[in-house]
Amino acid sequence: MAHEVREPRLLIVGLGLIGGSLAAALRAAGAKGEILACDPDADEIARGIEMGLIDRGGTCLAALLDDVSLIVLAVPVLAMRDVLGTLAEQGVAGDPSVVITDVGSTKGAIREAAEAAFGSLPNNLVLGHPIAGSEKSGVASSDARLYMGHKVILTPSATTAPDAVARVRRLWQAAGAEVLEMEVEHHDQVLARTSHLPHLLAFSLVDTLARQDDRLEIFRYAAGGFRDFTRIAGSDPVMWRDIFTANRHAVLTALDDFEAGLACLRRAVADSDADAMLSTFDRASHARRYFDSLLNQSSYQAEYQMQEQATLRYRAGPGGEVRGRIRVPGDKSVSHRAIMLGALAEGVTEVSGFLEGEDSLATLQAFREMGVAIEGPHQGRVTIHGVGLHGLKAPSGPLYVGNAGTAMRLFAGLLAGQSFDTELTGDVSLTKRPMGRVADPLREMGAVIETAEGGRPPLKLHGGKGLKGITYDMPMASAQVKSCLLLAGLYAEGETRVREPAPTRDHTERMLGGFGYRVDREGDTCWLEGGGALTAAPIDVPSDISSATFFLVAAAITPGADLVLEHVGVNPTRIGVINILRLMGADLRLENEREVGGEPVADLRIRYALLKGIDIPVDQVPLAIDEFPALFVAAANAEGVTRLRDAAELRVKESDRLQAMADGFSILGVEHRLYEDGIDIVGQGGEGPSYGGGRVDSLGDHRIAMAFTVAALRANAPITVDDCANVATSFPGFIDLARRVGLTIEAQQEDA
Ligand code: S3P
């Protein structure tokens, strides 16, 4: 049935650059309906018509309201009061056929003006703010691409009509913008820091220099830095006067914070305090560079409550070969520990082979936030200016460690012994993981720690609590718990002893030894005495056997494969994967075995051989704990059944890895049976395809994502893996290396 649809009629009130650009964008997008404009300057209206941006307009608002369906208020913030007054007189509040929105840079003041004008906030008023602009003004400067790819923040209240919000959302999306929502107060605080403060500084710097006698000379020689920094000082003065008047409180708070930071830097310069300068500059420079990867995907998103996130999807073609000689990135466990011990040591620690993945970078950034000067990473090289065990400074906010369980648990130990309070937060996956396993024994040592429900993050650690050494019998085989307690033990009175039910990776003990800190071991127990000191020592991080695993399995299952993985760490507490693959019949050799910086290293040569299913020895489970997703893929290609038990820990990794792999196997058609603490996998054997293709979900778990990508080598159709962005936590460059040895993979950025 045909409905009579009223043509939309848009009225832009205030036809400057912002309103004009919206009209231009809508025209360019082929939007239907009339576009009208109202502006006190008749010349602006005439220009708008001449440019083809608007159909008609005038200087009197009341005369333009007939049959208008959407009103966009684009007048300066302080002029908003009068405009809202006119709209109130004309009775547009609550009219379901009209939606009103605005583009003001501050929202609290406009909400107040609307409440004053209308008596209460009308449900058809959707306050909004496009985060886009230009130092130019006037309709003549309109730019149809101004909003393209920019964010528009809407700040609806609980009483705003959802239909009205949806209308405004569609309007901005048609202009090419990305729309998100937040509360008014939050918006004003965020904008005070990210937009208003920088404008204030730019205006002030240019004005200060412009009033000096030699200003001509200064401006003549001012190069790129000055130009970049001060571009926004050319912005519209009236608009900015209004913004600073309207958002006074939030701007003053942001300015106070800035002045405190500036005072510290001033002191550092005055005292020629090179470390203080380096620490601030490094922190800032890296925060700036890693802004996209660290912040955009995580805390930034949480802060902005982004609804729509782009996710990364891999599409791995069936078949392929696995040949060549490659070096996978540095070991994640060793990289975390190198930064931690280097920061707490006395002297300068040079690290090479550092993993530039998001997890270890989160650890590095956290130390910068606690005042440690760290140079790099530059191609795996990091220089850490250690501050000693008692030299960390209180960070200014929570320490965000992203996806990194190791960072959170090891930090819990070393921060429990500090004199200041800290809070540790992480991403959605980390927030679901158990932290009681570290919080409970730390409390026994005297630490005061708050967790969220069920012992989950965030962790709030109260400083200044004297710790006492304990003897702890670990209920699970966990290197993270052991390391956490040893790090806390550095700050504790007396001895801290940890007994492990099965051997777990011993990088912490080895590296403490390398930094001159005595750690003893007898059988299944290791211990240290608090109160000593760490001395800086160079660290050469070997390639990560956990990353190498994906290629070991790729070669193990692919007929004709012959691959060498160089410089891989083969610490006996990490080689479960080598032992298990060999038991399955893999042709895997260690060549060129040597020791670097206290860790054994070798080149691993692996050639294709038929695999057979095995019962995985229980003692190998902790030694291969991160390698099971890939090993399950080996099992799916082996002849017969592979059985794993006593591996319930896999359920509390970055995802529930038993469930995630079983779900993927169900889609690919791999026969399996899931148990609470393990899985049976029925392998296909032979040399042909072992299973089908399909679309599987990695659940944001890097190792699940890489395991299913490798599985495609023996699938009969492509395997698409969703949610792969977290591969960057442990294995930046995975796709490039995989392609280099002969896999076919495409990466696609998709909207969730
Ligand atoms: C790690 C220990 C293991 C491992 C993790 C890294 C470490 O965790 O799974 O990827 O660096 O200490 P658990 O201690 O929870 O077994």
C-alpha cells in the first residue's frame, strides 16, 4: 500500500561553514527534500543559494518554520538562547513531526538554555556535536567532505524520543560521519581536554609572540612546528569566546592539569634534569604514536562508548605450501619481564628482540606512566633507564594493560609493594579473567587489594602496606601467579616461597638471577629474600616459541613442507609443543643450539611427516599451555584420536580455548568430544583435505585466530576467521610471515 510521504524539509539555522558544509554534504550524497537556511546575514543566504547549497532562506526564523521536518541549529553557542526562545514561541517543542538538533561544541550550556526556553528539555530535541571544523568561516568555505570519516557525538537524555535520535543519526551518517552517543557532562569534559584546551593554548602562544617587539622576525623564521601547533589559532574568535564562556568549569579543570604538567617540565628544564625530560617526552611521543593501536581499540573506545567497531577478519584459502626460513617476533613472556625488571633495576638496561606487540607495549607504557624513561622500541631495541625498586612514581590514572593477563598479574605483585595506590584495568576479555589467584596470596602477604565481583579486574591496590614473605602452595600450575608472588617478594620482609604443582616457565627466576638477585630452588619450590636490589643487565629476547608454534604446526600438517624457524627460545619449561609434536611423529630438529642472556635458543627445522593421534602426557600440559589451539589443529590432521586431559586452565585464557576450538571444529566438521578439563579430537590422517571450510569465531583470542588460519592448509574450502585484531597482541606481522612461507590469507576490515 502506498503511503503519502511528506518530503523531508531541512532548516539550517546559522549558515556558516558548519551549516553550509552539512548542506553541501547532503547535496553531494543526493539527499531528497528541500534545504532551507536562516541567517541574520542576508548575504550569506544569497551566497548559499548561489552555490546551490540551499533552495531558499531568509533572516526571520519564524517565517521559515512551515512544514519543516528537521531543524539544525548551527549558530554560535551563546546565540543559541535567542534561537531556542523563538522556537519555543513558535510551539515546536514536542511536535512529533519536527526534530531539532544542534552542532554546538559544548552541551551543558545549550541544554540549560533549552530548559530555560522550553520549561523542560523537549523530547524532540537531540543535542549533538560534529567533531570537525576548520579555521575558515562563512558559507563560502563550505566543504562537502568536512564530516567524512569524522565523529559526531549525540548526547540524548533519558527522555529524548528514540525516533528523533535515529533521525539525527541518519542525517550525519548521510554526510559521511560516524555517530556515537555519550552523556552531556562526559562530552563537555572530554572536549575541554581534547579540543578547547589546545585552542586556548594556540591562541595564547600566538598572541604572546605577536606582542613581542621582534615578532616579525619570529614569524618570518617560524617553521613547520610553529605552523602545525598554531593552525587553530586562526579560528573564529567569537565562536571560541562563546565556547570558553559556556564550558568554563571543564576548561578550567583541564587547564589546571595542563599547568601542573607544564610546571614539572619547567622544573626539569631549569634543573637540566635529563631523565625527567626524557621520561616525559618519551611517554608523550609514544602515547601519540600508539594512540591508534593502544587507545582506539580499547580504553578510548570504552570512554567513548562506541557502538560500532571495525573488526578484523582473516580469510585463509585452502591448501598452500610451507617452505622457507623465517624468524618470528620476540618472546612475549620474556619481553614483559625485561621491561619490568629493567625499570626496577639500578642502571640502564638495553633490550634487543623486544616484542613490539600490544601486550608488551602495554607493560612498557604503564612504566612510562610511572615515570620511567624508556627509549624505543626501535626495531626491537629498547633502552630502559631503571629507577630502582623504590623509584616508581604514582601514575595519574588507572594503568590500562589491554588484553595482557601476564601484565596484570605480574603488575599486581610488584605494585602491591609500592608506597602509592594504583588501579589496573584491561579490555573486555581480560576483565572476565580470574585475578583472585593473585589477589588472595598477595592479601596473605599483607597487601590490600580490591577486585570487582568474582575476583575480576579492575584491581585496586592500596600502597604503603608493608608486605611479609609467605610460603605459598599454588593450587594451579601458573607462572603468572609464581612470578607475581616473587615480584611482591622483592618488597616483602623475609622469604617468599612458592611451590608449584608442576613445572611452569621460569623466565622470572632466570632474569632475576641475571639482574644479580638471588633466587633459590629446591625441587618444586623456589624462593627469594626481600630487600635486595636489581642491577641492570642486557637482555636478548629470543623468538617466541608460542608464535613459532603456528608455523611448526603449519609445516607438520602440510605435505612437502620444509621450514626453518630461527633463534627460537627453547627453555625446557616452554618446549611442551616440541615434545608433543615429536610424540605425534613430527620430523622436528633443533639446530645451532646456544644460550643467549640466560635463555637456551635454537633454530627449529621441521619437515612434513604423517602425524598420529596420541594421549598427551599430563606433565607436558603446563609446558605447552599456550600451544593447544595450534596443537588441536595438528590433532585434527593426525591419524586417529588425540586425547587431552587435566587442561581446565585452557578455559580461563584469553577465551575459553577448549570451547572456542570445539565450536570452530563443529563448523569445519572435525569430530571431537569436549570434556570439562580437555578434549578428544578425531584426526583424519592421510594427505588430502581433513575437513571443510567455513566461518569461525576467534572470540577475540589471538591464538584461536592464528590456529584456524593455519588449519586452512588442510581444509577443502576457505576458512574465514572473525575478530582477529588481537593477533597484534602477540604476533605483529603474522599475516606477512604466513604469506611469505606460502599460506594464502586476506585480511579484511569489517564493521561489526
Ligand atoms: C605466562 C604464563 C602462562 C601463559 C601466559 C604467559 C607468563 O599463564 O599462559 O600466556 O608469561 O608467565 P598462566 O600463568 O596463567 O599459566
